[in-house]
Amino acid sequence: MLRMAGKVALITGAGAGMGRAHAVRLAEEGADIIALDVAEGALAESAMMVRAHGRRVVTAVADVCDLAAVEAGVGTGVAELGRLDTIVANAGVTENPGPSWTIDENLWERSMAVNLTGVWHTVKAGVAALGPGGGSVIIISSTAGIKAVAGASHYTAAKHAVVGLARTLANELGPRSIRVNTVHPGAVDTAMTINPATFARLRPDLAAPTADDVAQVLSRNHLLPVPWVEAVDVSNAVLFLASDEARYITGLQMVVDAGLTQKVG
Ligand SMILES: NC(=O)c1ccc[n+]([C@@H]2O[C@H](COP(=O)([O-])OP(=O)(O)OC[C@H]3O[C@@H](n4cnc5c(N)ncnc54)[C@H](O)[C@@H]3O)[C@@H](O)[C@H]2O)c1
């Protein structure tokens, strides 16, 4: 029996990176997908990957900052696919602008709009469609939602804030058998981390650092001897929390970080 058979999952930021990985992994286990993203071409590619697993998919170009657009995308998806069981609030953005007091106001507001308010919009748009049998809300935070990331307080603050949102939602939605959990990835092999700007920040000693050059630096942050986790490792955590295997798990902060948050020294 597939672990998501008969279920429909809404995923934001589904056009690339982890959002795409969640869509494909949940589809492999039998879920139909409502996929939202700002990037139309990437979204179409993700949709093809979901269909390759024989599942249905409804896509919507929607910025999570725009509540009306998210509501419209969710409404179309639920009308077409007939139900909603899982909400994965995944869309997020980050940079490493520097000390808190130097962060540009627009950058700060943008981080709050996407990483915090966008999550709230996603839940707000989706919760009413979760059926009488309950459901699972999964909010993608970060290890930056557990410990500080110097130079990125706009991101750290938003990723901590969604934990408060999730805890509150878990209390509010528990009586409806809706579980609410956060997932906290460490470094992941997506464009958000594997990019030239990150390489340059982590290896200022090199003129043109590569992924291999930063791998040593990132590995030192971990208990396990790996530089980053793969997107599918996070998707497997999302799958578990979405599935009935996690039927009594709510209010959890599930860390997928190769030991980053537990490393001493
Ligand atoms: N990559 C990492 O190392 C890492 C670590 C911890 C947490 N995270 C979190 O995981 C989530 C996914 O990150 P990723 O690595 O897949 O990022 P990514 O940059 O690879 O992909 C993000 C996707 O979200 C979409 N998106 C961005 N802003 C959007 C918006 N306003 N509305 C709708 N879609 C939007 C992008 O178009 C893209 O398709 C984010 O919440 C991120 O903060 C990432």
C-alpha cells in the first residue's frame, strides 16, 4: 500500500529545490499534488515529474505573499482534485546580508513577507479545505529556526517565528485531528545553498571557489561526515509527517541536519 494513496497535497515553492522534491516524493507514494510557485516554467517541469509517477497535478503561478493568489490556486486545485489532506508550506528565500543593524529595510520586509506571512497565507488558504478526517500541516523552517545564523537575522527571526505559528496552530487544529509540525533542514543541496555567493562567503580565501571547496567547511559543522543533506532526505521527513504513520505526532520540530544543531565545539 502506498503511503499517500488517495491523498492530495498542497506544496508551495514546488517549482524547484526541495518543493519539487516533496512533490515528486509524495507523488511516488500515491499523492496528487497542488503545486504553487512564482516560476511558471519550473512549475511546469515539476508537474511533468509528478505526472511521470502517474499522479494528477494542478499548478498555479502564485506568490505566497499574495493571499488572493494563494487562495485562488488552492481553490482551483481542490475543485479539480476533490480534496485536500496535506499542506506543505515550503516556499522561502534567503541571503546573508550581514549584521542585523545593517540589513536593508526592504530585504527585511521581504524575508518576513515570504518566510513568515507567506506560510500563514498558505495555511489560511488551505485549512478550510482539510476534510473531516483531519490532515497534516508541515511548515518548512530551518536549523535557523532553532539556532542563530550570524549575518541573516531577517531569515533567522522568520524561521523561528514559524515555529510559534506552528505551535499555536497545533493547539487550534488538534481537535479537528489536524497535525501541525515543522521540519528544520540544515544545509541542503539546492540552489539556495549551492550557489556562487555562498561559496564566496564560505571560502573568501579562494578567487573562484567551487562546491568541492565549500564541502570541507560545511562538513565541519556536522556530526555526520557529509557537507549537506540531499533534498530527498528532507522530503522523506515530510512524507513521514504527511502519512498516517505520524498520526499522533503534532507540535514536533523535526530536524534533518546531519547533526548540525547538536554539534559541540
Ligand atoms: N537549501 C537549504 O540549505 C535550506 C536549509 C534550510 C531551510 N531551507 C528552506 O527550505 C525551503 C525550500 O528551500 P530550497 O532550498 O528548496 O530553495 P530554492 O531556492 O531551491 O527553491 C525555492 C522555490 O520557492 C519558490 N519561491 C520563492 N519565493 C516564492 C514566493 N514568494 N512564492 C512562491 N514561491 C516562491 C522559488 O521560485 C523556488 O522554486 C525554504 O523555506 C528554505 O528557507 C533551505
